[in-house]
Amino acid sequence: MGLFRSHCYSIYCNSLWSRFKVATLNRLKVCHTDKRLLGLPRWCSSSLAFARNGVNNLDVIRRHSMFSLMSRVELCANSSITSVRQSSAYVCGPIQQRWLGLLFVQNVG
């Protein structure tokens, strides 16, 4: 599990992803939960194995990464970062929209 965490938690810059197809993200989720990486038989639940071993799923990893970056941007006192943060490109841009979409997941049903 330690090896899995070190390799699969490091999805660099995933908090900046704003343009991708849902099918692409779904393929990434399938790769992330590949039972062969965990050494599990086909019939075993990878979700249950993750839960028992304290391993986060891809959605949780992405939310943590995004929230971490968003918090650092909001608290940064650097003048360049502040000017970008106050621009309409940041406030209304695709990255901000993706962040808000990840933070405020709506339950349907």
C-alpha cells in the first residue's frame, strides 16, 4: 500500500486540469483502481481494499490537491499572484469553475 500511495497519489498538477473529457477521467479512474496494482483477485473489491488500508480514491486525491492549491493562492501575499487572483480570467475561468465543481459536489437522486 505504501508503494501504491507513493506512485498513485502523485498526480502532478491535477488541480490545474480544466479541459478534459469525462471519458478520459473515467479511464484514469479505472487505471487507478486496477486490482492488479494491489495484488487482488478479480472478484475482490478494490474500493473495500482502499478503505481497509486508508487509501483515498481518485476523487478524494483530486479534491485534496485542488483545495490545497486554492488555499495557497487565496492566502498568498505576492503581488503577482494577487493581481492574477483578482483578474476576471481567474475568477470566471475554467480552472476556477472546475475547482468549485469539485468542492461543491451535488448529490443527485
